[in-house]
Amino acid sequence: MQVHFGLENLPKFKNAVITIGTFDGVHAAHQKILNRLNALAVAVDGESVLITFHPHPKHVLQSNQSDLKLLSTPEEKIELLKRSNIAHLVVIPFTENFSKQSADDYVEKFLVGKFHPKKIVVGFNHHFGNNRKGNVAILLQAGEQFGFDVIELEKQMEDEITISSTSIRNELQNGNVAAANKLLGYEYLLMGKVVEGKKLGRTISFPTANIEPLMSEKLIPVDGVYVVQMLVGGELHQGMMNIGNRPTVDGTHRTIEVNVFEFDKNIYGQMVQIFFHQRIRAEKKFGGLDDLKKQLLMDKAFANNFFQKKLHHAN
């Protein structure tokens, strides 16, 4: 998959089959669209092209949506889309100026002028251009003029996309990671940088890597302890994660800390990927560090048991 940022230096796409959208989370319903996109591209001996936007259009156009949390940052979206086998991802900077293009300019100067599409795949409720005046009817008309086909997704599929995104957010905010993962079609992903913490975990034999997410808009699941895996330096490790204020040690702000099992490397400053599997319990305040350590030993046993069962089912 080739990734292009902005409209400068785009290649000349061959029989481009394009779709447009935020594709936040690249969840199971999105993946069906991408499978169709790839199949259509093969049928016309062309290339599949996904056009997406950053920042999220709602963050730019709707002030009441500024607290909308995203299932995937741009970097995470790239990682997830690599699995889909699309040929090109184009990330367009979304600005107020971009949103103010007329529907005709959007089609003629943006879609046709930059991508020369053979086919365009859109939802039945797809809108574009200034005040969202552009619609599928306008695209169909433009298709006759400029020589591209318009494939409209079924209402059922578009509903599935909306329902999935909303449901995934709700499940994660309620700690139901396993349910969210079913809707996603993969383990929920958090990418971030390892930063220095207070190193209190070392004192009770549970050293942790403090994770700083790539952007503040990223949806972090509800506070608690989770079974996770961490990818660092090309190696995947098992572990558990705590999200919360660490009340037992009088924490003052929310942190994300991973205890990686059988791991003692210095990874400060490195980028890591965290995969969420299951929530173990809510965060709670213990009487002291000894009580906390006892609980962490039980949490680790829970996590190890989870991975053993997973390995057993895989075999």
C-alpha cells in the first residue's frame, strides 16, 4: 500500500476505483467495503484508492463534536489499512476552505482532476461540497459527463458502518473490549510512545512502561486493568495494562501503564503498539503497596490463563 499525504505529487492512477470516507477504526463493516473496492479494481485491471481526511471533518466543522474520540489516529489507520491490500491511501488535510468547495468543483477539480476515477464507491447517503449539497444523484450525472461509474452501497451496509462505529465506542467506554473486538474484526489498537514514569512499579516487582498516546483525540477505554499484548521492535509480548489515576499511590492524573511479562529491556522513547484483549477488573484503591502487589499477582495469573486458553483454542 502506497500512502500519499495531500494532493501534491500524486501518481497517475491506473483505472482508479476509489472510495471516500473517514474509515475511523477500519472496523469489520469498513473491511467489507475495502474487499469490494479491491474486487472492482481487479475486474477493471485497475488500482484501489481510499481517500480519507485528517483532521476528522467533525472536529473542523462542528464545534459540539470537538470532544468526539477517535477509534484510530492517522498512524493507526495506516497500520490497519496495510492489512486490507488496497493499493493507495490518500490522506487529505481537511480544512474549512476544502469544505467550502462547491459540489461541482469537488467532483471536477478534486475527484476527476486529481484521481481520474474509473469507478467511485460511495454510501447511499453520501454528501459532499459546500453545505453538503453534493449527493449521489450529482455524482451519477457527473459520471456520465466524465466517464466514471458510481457504485452505491446498500443502505444496510451503510447502517452497519454507523452502528458499528457507535457501538464500538460504547463498548470501549464501558470496558467491553471483547465485544468491541468482534465488531472491529481485530484487537483494539493503541499506538504510543514509551515515556518516563515514577518507577513505583519496580518497587513491587511490577515494572511498567508508561504509554503516551499519539493524539489526545484517541479513544482510551474506561479505567481498569486489561489483558494486552505489546509490539515493540518487531516482537510481540504478553502483558497487562492499567488505565487510571493510580489511587493507591495518590496519583493525580490519568496514566496508561503496561507491565510486560518476562521483559527487562530499556524502551524509553520507542514507539509501541498495544493490542487490547479483555478487561480484568476496574481500578480500585488498596490499603497499601502490599495489598496492591497481591492483587497484581492475581491479575497476572488471570492474564496468563487467558493467553494459555487462547493458545489452546488456536491449536
